[in-house]
Amino acid sequence: MTARNRNAVFGLLSILTAALVSILFTSVLSAADSLRLPDGSKVDLAAECPVCGMIIGGPERQGASVTFKDGHVVGFHGVAAAVFKDGHVVGFEGARCLFIYNSVPQNYNVDVKNIARQFVTDFTAKKIIDLSKAFLVLGSNVKGPMGYELIPFSSKEDAAKFAAEKDGKWIVQLHEVIRSIEDRQEIKKPDAIEQKAPVKEPPPRPRPLQFPEPRGHHGHH
């Protein structure tokens, strides 16, 4: 093969390689734009979380990531989502923000009764799971981008192991959190407390959750 022919072949290979890389790169970007949920709907990873304002999928649109320090897990970011009955999907930076959204829906002008399904990211498998079946570890020393995070698991055994290793304070499920919210709302009914004048100013943006430590327990900070 002459030098001229070799150069032509190498040139053709370079063009094909560049085209292939371009196709693969475009596919990766396209796949990272949204995340398919178990019910077939999609959550936009490039959107901002309505609660904290952070990009839902993270800076790299990866959807789920774990942060290490000195060989130990210190951080977790996993997408959460709420799918409304009309098919509208709202994404969240993490389970913590999803629960704030449910706890103070008036801040976001939504009716939680119109939410059909909710999803969080399983810490172990890094995959989206149904929130109603998830076990959530609260108050561990593994933080989310906004501080204290609710770390979801599809297995109660995995949740218990994580809580033991990472100083988790509680393991709860969705129905327990809903009951707690309803109890607080019941206490705040007009016939239970003195009526106060309505506040005209819009409510402030929720601050990061602060979980109190059980009496006699000293956690890591």
C-alpha cells in the first residue's frame, strides 16, 4: 500500500471514528435529559427543583450519585418525583424536597390529593422505586446536597443495616409520615387553637430539615 493510500485509509478511519463518537455522545446527552419512571412517565433532569432550586439531575444530570471521603460514604443525591393524575410530572433534587413539597403544598400552590404516584431513588441499587414501598432512613450522617437527607431503600434489611452503620435515627415509611402530617394539621384546626389573623406575606422558602436527636443519643456532626 502506497503512502498516499495509507493516508486516505487513515483519513477515512478518522472520519468514521469521529462520527461514531459524535453519535455516542449525542445518545448519552439525550439519555441524560430525562429519566423514565416505573409508570412510564419521565422526569426532566435539567429542570430546577421547586423546593430548593437545585438542578434535579445534579450538575452532570446523572440522576443518582454517591460522595465519598476517606473511603466512607458521606453524601447521596437521588432524584425524586411526583406524578399527578393528569400526567404532569414534578421532579425533586431528593426525597427530602419531595416530603417538604407534600408537607407544605400551599407554598407551591398544589393539591397533594391530585398526586397519583411518587418515586424516590433507592440508595442500594441507585434505581427509581415507588415511594409507598420505600423505607426511609432519617437523620443519618450521610447528607444530601441541601444537608440532612431522607435516604430511601426498597429493603427494610438494607435500611436497617445502613442506619446502624451511618448513625440513622429513624426508619419510616410514607404512611407513617402522612399520619404525622395529618396529626399536625388536626391540631392546627380553628376549633383547636385560637384564630389568628392571616399572614399576607408569602411564606418563606422552607429551610433544610433539621432532625432532632433522640434523648440520650449523641450523633456525629
